[in-house]
Amino acid sequence: MHFTQSGTHALHWILKGLSLSPQDKVILPTYVCRSLYLAVVNAGCKPILCDIGTYWHVSPETVKSKVSKNTKVVVLVNLFGTFLDCSQFRIPGVVLINDLCQSCDVLSVPDREHGDFILYSFGPTKLLHAGGGGAFSICNTEIKFRNYIEEDFFGYRFGGCPSHLNLTILKEQFLYYEDIKQRRQEIAERYFNCIPSEYTKFIEKTGNVFFRFPLIQNKKSFESLCRGFFERAIVVRRGVDRLIHRLLGYPDVLYPNAVRAFNGSISIPIYPSLTLVDQNKVIEAVNLLL
């Protein structure tokens, strides 16, 4: 594992290490955080946005529909604690970068392909947080790659990556990881039992560490729901804060699944520290407001 300043920087240095040209294309979903798009741009290559599948994640079809002769990389983003099967996204001659910033638990699954590179984030809002920092792993050593993190490019060992304090916090997180995971799964089970299945039916129950708990609804605007939850001292979020194609002025008609997921998704709290009283408040608010 090679530590970097953040998960965004991890993607940046993977792309820089691949020596891509401005004509080389990198496919990533429009349904993703803006920082990944900026990492691709700042690495000097061309981002190509694709739609997602039914809900939240890309599908092999939506990715392959964007492949051209200049496609060099696909960034596979695993959201909310679930993970995708990298083997389904293999394209000859194309590097697969697996974003596990929200779903690192897949690394414990045996016989699972993890792509050519893996990137991680240890920011304050991530599943494993250290107050900041990121990292990447090299899975395919046959790819021509210059690892700037190991060389003297930065002028010092870690190049602005997490401090010793950050790494100490991260080590402490690892010690309690299994307890954190179990707690999230227990809360998720209560939500599945107490919230109507029409709102939870797209959430994967297996292979899910439940970093987030996104509901699907099409009855009310996110803004009105957000106010309703806030009045009950509950903070909810969208699945992602914005769609990248909208920042670039691309029409919604090109990304219909992402638009539907953006408009209909609402992420409710599933922090390990939630007490039974807290969980009941969330469940009551969901059933009342939806």
C-alpha cells in the first residue's frame, strides 16, 4: 500500500504513473463525487462520463457503451459499502482502477478480482477514517507503471501523505473494524425489518458493510424531505451531492438512470454510535415522511 495525501491524490498518482496523454480517455460514472473527476482532469487525461445501471452503480453495459480506441482506463466506483465484480468489467487493453473508498471490506472476500489498481480514502467521512489521507495498491505488476510515491519526486518520503498521527488513528480503526462492521449490520437489519421494502428493495443485503443506507422514493422532493428530517434533528443526504454531467452542462437525457437515482435517493444515518432510541427516531421519521 502506498500512502498519499487523499483518495483523490491516490487516483491522480495512479493516472500519472500510467503516463497517459491528453488524448487518452478515462471512463468514470457521472454518479460520483466531483473530486474523482478533478483527479482525472488534473492528471492530464480526458474524462468520459457514463451512466449507471438500475441504481447507483455502473453496469458492464453502461461502461462498454463508452469504450473507444482511445480508452485507456475505467474507474470502477463501489458505493455505500457494496462492491462490484471487477471480472465483469474487463476490457482488453484497458486498465481497471477499483475505487474502494467506501467499500474496502471486499478485500476480505476470497477469490475476488480487485482490478489492476485499488484506491482508498481515509477522510473523516469514510468507513475507515484517519482524519485524512489516502492510498493505493498495485495489483497488476505487469502494467508499465512509474510509482512516483516510491521515488524522490516529492523530495521526502511520504510526499504529504497522512502524518504519523493520521496513521496511528488508522491503525486504531483497524483494531475495531470488525466491531464497527457488526454494529452497522445490526442497525441495517433493524432498518430492513422496520422500513417498508419498497424503499429498501435496491439495497444489496449480502456483501455489504453498510457504509451508507440509501432509500429510494419518488413521492417528495429531496429538499422537502430534508427539511422534515431536520425538524426532527436528523440529517439526511443524497446518494451523491451532484451529478458530474450537470456541472459540465451535458443534458440529463444522456444519463437517465443517474438522474433517476439522484432525484429519488435519500441516505439515512447508519452510524455505529446510533443508540436504539436514535434508530427508532430515524425509523419513525422515515415511515412518517415517506
